[in-house]
Amino acid sequence: MLERGVEVDHITLFRWIQHYAPEMEKRLRWYYKPTLGFSWQVDETYVKVKGKWCYLYRAIDKNGNTIDFYLSRTRNAKAAKRF
């Protein structure tokens, strides 16, 4: 905007994002269509996060991309199944 000679405050940009982002998300969501037969699996491992050991549960698709993850201090089967 500055290249075109228009000075815009950062708060104005933030307000534009708050106003237009939900509309853009609503319009773009129409194009997202998950494929049929979408397969995934859950991976469990024990990792150190900020010096403390935690259980890391990851949902992974068939291409190896992480869909979601869950960190837990204790190994909780009920929480893992809910994830």
C-alpha cells in the first residue's frame, strides 16, 4: 500500500483481517473436498518437551502428513481414544 502512496496503520490492517477472514474462509471451504477413502493412523511416541517427558500422539494420513497431535504428561488410553 505504501508503494502506491497510501499510508495504512497496522491496526487498520488488523481490523480488515478480522472483518474479511471469516468471509474468505467460508468461500474457500467450498473448494475443499476430502477424498473418499481417506485413511489415517495414530502414532504414539515419548518425547522431551521443554525438558520434561511427554507422550505425543499424532494422527497421520496415508501420505505421512500430520493431521493433528496431542501432548500428554501421562499415558492415558481414554484420552488417546478420544483424540
